[in-house]
Amino acid sequence: MSQTQQNAKSAPEKDRPWLIRTYAGHSTAEASNALYRSNLARGQTGLSVAFDLPTQTGYDSDHVLARGEVGKVGVPICHLGDMRTLFDQIPLEEMNTSMTINATAPWLLSLYIAVAEEQGADVSKLTGTVQNDLIKEYLSRGTYICPPKPSLKMIGDVAEYCYKAVPKWNPMNVCSYHLQEAGATPEQELAYALGTAIAVLDELKPRVPEEDFPVLAGRISFFVNAGIRFVTEMCKMRAFVDLWDEILETRYGVDNPKFRRFRYGVQVNSLGLTEQQPENNVYRILIEMLAVTLSKKARARAVQLPAWNEALGLPRPWDQQWSMRMQQILAYETDLLEFDDLFDHNPAVDAKVEALKDGARHELANLDSMGGAINSIEYMKSRLVDSNAERLNRIERNETVVVGVNKWTEGEPSPLQSEDGGILVVDQGVEADQIDRLNQWRAERDEDAVKAALSALREAAAMGQNVMPASINAAKAGVTTGEWAQQMREVHGEYRGPTGVSGSPSNKTEGLDELRAAVDAVSDRLGRRLSFLVGKPGLDGHSNGAEQIAFRARDCGMSINYEGIRLTPEEIVTAAQEQRAHVVGLSILSGSHIPLVEDLMTRMKEAGLGDIPVIVGGIIPEEDARRLREMGVARVYTPKDFELNTIMMDIVTLADPQAVAAE
């Protein structure tokens, strides 16, 4: 035997790498398709589709609420033609596709299946995932449509259909990612995600023969977040593995360990990416990736990484490639995949895992005592807002160090931010072009077939039948995303989730004495309590910033009005009139700030409210901030403005009639 053969024989067998993905989609189906094919050519091994907010919330691109949102945070998919274009020249039978879609998950999966059939694929061989987790949408992301119970029923419809017709597909990805973004502690993230999974399993159990339930339970996967405290995050993943195994065995009697396996994909923490010194984010992303790859027992099945510049705006293809290379180097250049678990029998790790499991079990017991996750949405939301407030307080007090933000803030300008500003800007003409294509699609389809398909879909929803077969038929008939969602709205009604922010006077006054005194003084000069209206125009459901601003304003003694997400500029102006607001604050993180603020400022002037100061917060490039100020916006805040008390004092100053008179 040669030395080469001996070496090959003695070399340890390597584990297979995880699926390497980048979360991508923007502008149009055609542009996104080109990006996907380019990424696959560079070594990406699975697709992860980002949809724009109208698609996520069940509106066509020409709906009033879609204005300014089309193609901004993902790809617009209005009908079968868009889905066909999105996957042109990509053989779906050979692809593993993750679709981050929730309220419209049955519909987008139906479009995907219809395109796969057009390609001649064997649908039973399709592999991939729809996120399809509505409970976390009520808690943290906001792209829900219907109330919780019918939404849970639709999650069950997708899972039941896939188990029979698309058995290799993951029909639900319990998503704790946005829970951490909303402030969840590791214990809360574990408990609220597992509580969601329990609600789904309880929904599914009566739908299938008892002997088939373990197989169906084995298709439930998870999508998690990994933050910068990477040892704790690694222990959290080991705790997830143990707790999921325990729940399936003891609560549901799943005997086969194969079906109790905790299978998860991950995107590491975008919340922790900083606008200040953004090049530091490269190290953060790498360290966070280690939390979900180092421990073999708790290793992710699929990894997608944000790009270094996502706190600035939409990453360019090169930025996404750089993050993908990070995964490839770890998977293929290092020896990580040659070893068994590096942390087994480590006393520090074991102790931390047990502590996390105990905390999660305690919180799960709380949810159980309230009747499960569906009945605990308001409780979980308020706990997340409280936890997020604590997280921000620790950063403001410098108890939590964030390099470049509250320590070592002096630095060289980043050469990575070149003449294009270091981000990709979506062409302003994208929305009009998409609407033109949508109108052409409507004009060319068979209207009788569409009406028949919509009637059958509505009947299936009203009769409590599984909506998937009728949805697939509707997709093939040419029904649009907005038309599909409208049937669900008409049958089940719409829903406004809890904000987690009480308007009641607060007793949380620590460190706020000076601000509270200033609010009292200005309120006396105004002749009534300083009234601050917080609004989220458009479809952006990332409400964490708005919640924390409203929370702190309340603690400072202001009268706050915050009705939550998804308001039109017209509704915000009406609220400003009715509440007699002294200051209006807008939060927009989807990149649609220019058209939405422009619309609101025009309506404010027309309503005779042009003298009310308007402030805006979001991921806003400096050039856009200048344009907003030219429109009359009084202050513009971006993620670098993390000191909430400074913003509070600005609000007090803007509302102060004495300060206005002095100007």
C-alpha cells in the first residue's frame, strides 16, 4: 500500500458542510433571478428568497399600502408569471429553496409548486422550506394578515398538504430569529419558539393517523438567531436540541430519535450590526457564525450570513459574496468538520446549558398556564418590549460595550464605502414597471377561470377545508397575491397585533428626573400634557425602534399615542389631528422613507398641521436625510443615534413654545 493510500485510509471522515445560503431578492423577479444564478455559480448551495413587504402582507404592487415598498426589502411576486421569471433556468427539482414567507406562505408555496410542475419536476422530490410562522409575526415582525387561530389553521394546512404531496419539504420553520431581534433573552427565545412549535404540533396531531404523526413532527424545522455572546449562543443551541428531543418524546410520544432531531437554519444577528465603523461587522458576523457551527451536536443545517453593510442599506452582490466566502473558508479550508463535538462533557458548557433549559422550562410553564402560545401573544409581546428596553438601557449606560458605538468611537473612515455609498440602491422606476407588468398580466388572463378559482378558494376557506389544493389551482388560473389574500381577509377578518407598549403613566423613572422635569415644564407652557404621536407608515413591520421610542417617551411623562404598524400617511395625519399632537415621530426601516414622508408632509400641510414638527427614524443614507430635511422634517435619526434620552430632549425642545418663539 502506498503512503498516499495509507494517509487516505487513516484520514478522518469529514462531516458534510451545511447548506450555504445568502438571503437575497430585490427590485424585480428578473433582477433577483440573475442574482440567484450568479450566487449559485459562486458556490452557494441553496437559495434563500427575500420577498418584498407587499408580497409578505398580501397586497399587489399597485395597492395604496404598497406605495414606496415595491422591491425594496425583497422581490415582488404578484402572480405565476413573476414566480416563473424568478426561477427561470433554475431546476427546482434539484434545488433546496428556503422562502422567508409567513402570512402568504400557502400562496407562495402554491406558486412555487405550479412553476415546478411547469418545469416537469416531480413535486414529491422538491426540497426546501417555507417559514410559515405567524406567531412570531404578531410578536416581532408584523407581516401577519389574519387573526391567530385561522393563521394557525393555515400553518396546519401547509404541513398536512406537504406531508402527503411534498414529503421532503419543511412546511414550517419555527422562527426565533426575530424574537432575539425584538429583545428576547436566550431563555425567552427558547421558550417562545418551542411554545410556538407546541401550538403547531397540537394543531397537526388530529389531522393525521397516529402512526404518521412522528414523520410529520420530524418535518418541523427551526430558524434561529446567533448573537455576539457566542458561548451563550452555542449553549442555547445545545439547549434547543435537548428540549426539542424532550418535548417530542415526553409530550407527544415520538419514540424514533430520527424524528426528534432538532433541525435548524440560521442567520446571525443583524440587530447587532452597527452603522458606526461598519467594517467591524465582518468580525461580528464571523464570531456569531462560530456559535452555530463549532458544536457538532448543535450544528446548523443551513447558514445564511448578513453582509457587513446591512445597517447602512441593501448589500451589493460583492458584499454578499464576501459573506458567502466566510462560510466556504470555515467549511472547506479548516478542519472543523473532521472532529466530533468539541464541547461534550465540558463542565462550564453543561452548567450553562442546564441553566438555560431550566429558565426556558419555567417560561414554557407560564405559557401553558395561559392556554399556550396562541393565548399568550399579548403577554409575550410585553415581555419582549421590556427585555429590549433593558438591552438598550445597558448600552446607553455603557454596561454593554459595543465597539465603535459607545467605546472606541474614533476611527478612520471606511474605504469600503466607495462612491456608491457602500450599498445597493433600488431604481425608483422599479415600482412603475412592476405595476405595468401586473396590469398586463391581468389583461391577458382568463377572467372566468380566475373568478371560478377565487370562488373555490373562498369556499374552501369558509368551509374549513385545506386551502392548499384550491390555492394551487388559483395560482395556475392566474390569480394574484392580493386577490388570494383578500379571500382570506374576507373569510377570517384582519388583525392588529398588540404593541407591547401601554399608554398608562409609568413608574420607570430611574435616571429620567431631568427629562421628566423638562416634560412637565413644557407641558405647563403648552397648557396640557406634551402629546407625542408615533407612527409607522407603510408596510414595514420592524417595530422595535418605534416601541422603544414610545416606551421611553411614556417613561419621561409624555402623553403617547402609538397604534402599531401598517398605517397609511392619511391615517397618521388624522390621528395627529384627533390627538392634537405636538410632535409626530415616524419609524421606517424598509427604505421607503422618501415617498412615504413626502406624502405625509403634503397631507400635514393640507390639513393645516404644517407647524407640527415631524421627526423620522430609520436606515436612512445621508443623501436621503438631506432630502427629508428639505421636505421640512425637523430631525432625522439613524441606528447610530442610540441614546434615546437625547432624542427625548429633542422632542421636548421641538414641542416647547418658548423655544419656538426664540427661534
